[in-house]
Amino acid sequence: MNNNDTSNKKIMELESDLEKFTMELSSAYEELSLIYEITNEMETLLDPEVLSSQVLDKAVKLLKVRIGFLMLFEDENKLILKASKGFGLGEPERFNKYNPFKGIVGMAISQGKPVIWCDASDKEEARLGIKSCLAVPILVRAEKIGVICLGDKTSGESFYSSDEKLIFTLAIHVGAIFANSRLHHRIESLLFDTVKALVSAIEQKDPYTKGHSERVAEISEAIADEMTMTNEEKQRVKISGILHDVGKIGIPASILIKLEKLDYEEWEKISEHPIKSVSIIKNIEELKKILPSIYHHHERYGGGGYPDGISGEQIPLIARIIAVTDTFDAMNSNRAYRSKLNLEEILREIKDKSGSQFDPRVVQYFFFAFDKGKVKVE
């Protein structure tokens, strides 16, 4: 072989290596760009169910697999299924028998790195109908967040090291988002406990309204559920229901529990409570989104309510929901000045005031919830 042949061969080898490197670099760039795009879409998500579903959906599409699930730690030793794909109608029964710590999931968590099983026929994952699988832990520093498990490529191929690298990179990026979601819900839970303590202090002034705010919150949430609101919206409905009367803490107990009809001055004081409510909570950043709902919950759909006398769609939807549930619970409770009404009277009153006092659409969904037993009547 002459020098020219040797040189040509080396050039061809270099060109081949360069082409291979360029393809790998291009593939890596595409994968990283895709992961950046995915995580950028998700970074504002705070609902763990929605976030889990989106992460799993992306992972399933990335590797083109038939089946997959995502589990998150509820506490140190308990994994909860948050999202799944490809299991069909038999999913609940299959997962009831499945112990994640005995299979590939437990191995990925204990080792803190991805694990591939080319043949899962004699493994715990066989209970789920999985033949081959990849499990990737979701970690934030040393904290275990959860795990992504993917099974059976649609092509019938095995999982490769490039697959585990890709999903592990995705898991690293979304781990911080899951941790942020978890922190948000802990803060929200603490805030909710504080809110309930504040409402309890108000209800001590008026024993006749004990439990009123929680019942309003519960029924309002049932209506929101019938209206297929998102979890975030339902949480706002719940907190608005709990806090709708918080301004009554600034009203004398003598007015709140008065047996006789209120005079004009006393009525004026009572009707100020939505304004006082907003004044009390307006500086709490996490509650700013619910201020309009609390402020307007005594407006009337046909106009003439308070504090602003607005009507129809001008009234925030959550305020329109609370208008119905607040009235329902008030009529269904004993008060200082009267006994509670019978159920037939209450339901007739709600129907009769549809369109004048209440939003007809909210009334419709109230009755949907009532007919399904979601509205408790004592």
C-alpha cells in the first residue's frame, strides 16, 4: 500500500469519525433542546397530578413505549401512583397487587440511578403486564422525589443506555419542579390551617354560625367539581368559602347574635364585612387572587346587592358560587333569630331566586351536586 492509499484511508476514517461525532452531537443537541422545551413548559405547574401526567406523557413519547407510570413519595417509605399510560381498564386491580419496592422501581430508588431490565417476565413488573422496562429515579440532591417507569417499546427493541441517559436527564430537570410543587403545597397547607384558625376565632363570637364557613367551602367545592374546574381553581373556591365572612371579626358580637331585627345602623355595619374581609387579607400575597370573590359574594345576579351593586357576569364566578352556598347553609342552620327552614322550603327558595339573586348556571350545578349526594344536609 503506497503513501497515498494510506493517507486516503486515514482521511476516510477521520471523515467517518467526524460524521459519527457530528450525528451524535446533533442528536444530543436535539435531545437537550427537547428537554429544555419540556421543562420550560412545566416550570410554572404546581399541581402534582397535572405535572406527573405531563412528565409521563413526554417520557412515553420520547422513547415510544407502550406503557408507563410515574410514582411520587408521599413519605419516606410510601410511593403513590400519580400518572399511568397504556394499562387500560385493568389498571387499578394490577396496581393493587404491585409492590414497587420489590421490582425495578425499588432498585432504581435504592441505587439512585436508572436500571434496565430486558426481560421482566419473572420480575414484579410482570404483574403489570410489562415485558421489558426502564426505571429512572427522580431525585433532588439527596432527596428522593419519585420514579418514572417505562415498559415495552412499540418497535419491540430493547432499551439502550442512550434511553436511560435521556430519561435520567429529563428526571433531573423535572425533579426541581416537583420539589417546588411539594414546597408550594406545604406552604398552602400551612396557610389553610392558619385561615381555619382565624375563622374559628370569628365563629367563637357567634356560636350559631359555628362550622358555617367550612360547610360553605365544602358545598362550593362540590359545585366547582361539577363545573369541571381545575384543581387550582377548586382550591381557590375552597379558600374563598372558608374566608368569605372573615371580616365579621371586626363586627360587635352584640350585632351578630341579636335576636331582634337589625336597625339601619347595625345593618350598615354587617354589610361592611366583605370590605373588612378584603382589608384583613389583602396583604397576604398567596390570597390576592381570591379577593374579588370574597369582596363580591353578596352581590345579586340581577343587581342591587352589595357592596358595589354589580350584576350578571360582572360578578366573579367564585363569588356567584358562594352566593348560592352561603344562602343555602344560612337557611339550613339555626340562627339566633330563627330556627332552620325545612329542606323543601330551602330548595324552592334557591330555585325561585335563580336569575334574580343567583346565577342560573350556578343554581343548575348546585342541584347536580345535590342530586349526587355531594351536598350534606343535617
